[in-house]
Amino acid sequence: MKEDDDHALHGEGMSKIPTSKVQRAAKIIGTSAKVGGNYLKYYAKKSVNPSLTKEKLHKDNASDIYSSLSQLKGSALKVAQMMSMDNGILPQAYQDQFAMAQYNAPPLSYPLVLKTFQKHFGQKPTDVFDEFSRDAVHAASIGQVHKARKGDQQLAVKIQYPGVAESISSDLKLVKPLATQLLNMKASDMKQYMDEVESKLLEETDYIQELKSGNEIGEACSFINGLRFPIYYEQWSNNRILTMDWIEGLMFPEFLKTNPSQEVRNAIGQAMWDFFLYQMKILRKVHADPHPGNFIIDADNNLCVIDFGCIKEIPNDFFVNYFQLLKPEIIKNQAQLDEIYVQIELFRPEDTPEQKKLLQQIYGDMIGLLGLPFHSETFDFADEAYFKRIFVMGEELSQNKDLRKMNNARGSKHAIYIMRTFFGLYSLMHQLKANVRLNYSLD
């Protein structure tokens, strides 16, 4: 029996999203003022109690920022989600709070869902489907998911938040100073990052493109053991509404709480590793948003990939240069390394010999450490010492005064999402504590 949509006008959840530039600017500016006020309160208390730590300050700031960005949805919240994946860049309070944007953000109320669905589909949800849940099952930064049924088919229907696509450019300009402050970066260093983020966010709001990517990559990777993909349905989708198979199971974080056996962890980790490396090596395009909210584990312990909004295509010339850095024989040849650094823009024309020498040391250490999993037949991602070394390296780089004096907007724009993919993949593998076969050389 269908629900009475008109009777649902008293549903709970967010009843509106600020959509005008003035409203959204006021919200972000107000948040910056709150953060500034938190700092003033902290330093006032610090003058009385010198032993006071910044833990309370970080929690207050994280809460205020997340609360504001959650109301804005869209690209502002997406930036928070992305920063939550960068373990070690932000204090834990920010990581914990921002991680909620991955699949547990505040949902829209049913009246607003109804209005949005009618605008983009011309019908009510229950005119299209036999059943449609009033409450969102998951809510993230760009859209929220409802469960539906059509005949015998169980479906997941993703509805994009109002105004998200239209506000991306202006939102990123507004949130840039806040992100620059949190990441302790120069505004000039953020430009290339933000430009690439903007282009990918615009792609993420195009649900027709996601439908094509999901079906194409799902079919291409269907042979990999332990993987499942939903089928996306064009007849029930458009550029703001996306319908796919419903996959029953546990979200990645909830699955880990069940304390799965090492055998299961290894099997899921193997499927994940093979999936990402096959995309990079063979397809030359990759699911570039590997955060916990994009994966479900079903009852048979299959890894189910449920979001294909962020796909990074890898140009051939970049691929050839970038992935040569994983070859041991290249790492030992400084002349070849230097040429690659020029090709992928890690060396800049204005670098002095002294600066290049410093960068050679830094890049060599980074490549040696981050490329370590590729230099053996198997790798244990449960190795706490390995991830501690990555964290320590990040801390040392952030404190390196000589490095901070340089223009640090370095590297090809194509590296931004490839590096994010690797960091996200490593993080997920570490959470799984998986020991896997590394059977892709990426040559």
C-alpha cells in the first residue's frame, strides 16, 4: 500500500537548506567568527591555567564547523569529509566529527525530499515506486539515500540536495580560507587543490555520469573475487536522482565492529586491493573516493561498492611517469628520478640547487615509505609501526621550516586524486588489518 505523501508534510529532518550566495556566505562567515571566539576563550583560560591543552578547543571548533557545514550540505561538507580521511593532518577531534559526513550527516525532512523529487522527476516518489521510505537510510555530503521497492526489486534511491550543483564554485571560494587555516597552508598552495576539487565535485553532482561509470566499472571488474556492484537503472534516474539495486549488509565501520576473523579480513582486503589496482593499471580510471561510507559488506562477506560519483581518469603520460616511481631500479637512479620530478611538476624551474637537494631527500623518503607495499609479494596492513612511520613523516614535513619557505604548490593536478585514492585505500586496508598478495606491478 502506498504512503500518503501529502500527509507526510510533518516529517522530521532538515526542512530547508540555504541556497542563495548571501545565505551561504553568512553561514560560513558566522562559523569563522565562532572559531575565532573559541580561540579567544582558549587563550583567556590559558593565561590563567598554563597547563591547559587544546583538546577542548579542537572539540569546540570541530563541532561548530561541522554543525554549520552540515546545514549547507554540498561542497562545503564534502571538503570536511575529505579532510577526515587525511589521518594525521587534522587533530583527532576534527577527524571524528568530519567523518560523520561520509554517510551519517543530518538528513533532509520528507517534505523537502518530496519537493525535490517532484521537481526533478515530475512525480511523487510513490507514483514511481510501489514503496518508498520517508526516512533516509544514509545521508552524506551531496545526497541522501532512501529505500524503495518496484515489484520484486529492492532499490536504493539517491536524491541530491537542493542547490548543491549550483553552489559549488561560490562555496569553495567561501570555505577556502577556513580550510587554509585548518590545514596550515598558504592560500596560493590551495588554489590548484581547490580547482581540481571543484572539477571533480561538479562531476559528482551529475548522476547520469555516475550511472554510466557505475555500470561500466562494475561490469569491467565483475570477475574479481569477493566484489559486488549494484546495477544502476536509467529509467528511474536523471541528473539529480539516481536509482540502483539495494544491497543488504553492514556499512564498513559497522562491519568492523563485529570483530571479523583474520581470514575474512584478508579476503575483503584482497578484493579491495585487486579492485583499486586493476582500475589503475588496466582501466586507467579509478574510483577516487575510497572512504568507509562507500562500502558495504554483505552476508557472504563480499565487498560491495556503492558510489561511483568521483572517478579520476588517468592520462597515459602521467601514468607512465608517476608509477615508474614504484620501480626499485628507478628509485636507485637519481638522474632518472630528477627527470620524472620535472615531468610531474615536483621540481619547479625556480628551485635552487640547495632546494632541489632538500627535495630529493624528501621525495626519496616519501617514495621509499609509501611505495613499500609494492616491493614485496605480500604486505601486512595491520603493521602499526609502518603507519606510525607515515604519521611521523607527515609531522616532520609539516614542521620543516626550509620546506615551508618554498612554493609548495607542487605536483601535477592529476596527482591530487591519485594520492587521495592511495591514502584512502591504505587507511581502509589498515582498518581491516588485512594481509594481502600484492599481485599488481603497475608497470
